[in-house]
Amino acid sequence: AMTSLYLAVKLHSTRKISVSSMASLSQGRLRVDQVLKMELCIIKSLCWRLNPPTPFIYLTVAGPLIDASADGGDTSTNVK
């Protein structure tokens, strides 16, 4: 649970927390190397997909293509 919290903070917070701070928050139950080892285990089990695309991101990419297709325009343009 502590490592999951650590990953969430790393990914979504503007404030960063160190691994040693997370280990000390566990009140001596976890060492720094254990947090790092579990972090790698979680990341590997997720196949490094920590930030999947959201529906909004999909629409920003697909929206212009859909509009161009509906207008009968060229849909072979490069998408940024």
C-alpha cells in the first residue's frame, strides 16, 4: 500500500516525496530498498502503463479526423 501511494504521488502530485520519506512514514516497517523493489514489481506488472490515455486525449486526436471525414475532406493528414 505504501508503494502504491508513493507511485500515485510521483505520478499525480506537483509536490514530490522521497523514497526515504515514504520508508519513514511506514514507521520502520519498510526499508528504502523494499519500497524501490516493490515499485519496480508494480510497474512491471502494469507493463509500464502508468498513465493510459483518457477519453479526452482520444478525442483531441480523433476529433479532427472525424470532422474531416464528415466534411468529406482528406483524413490522411498528420496528427500532432
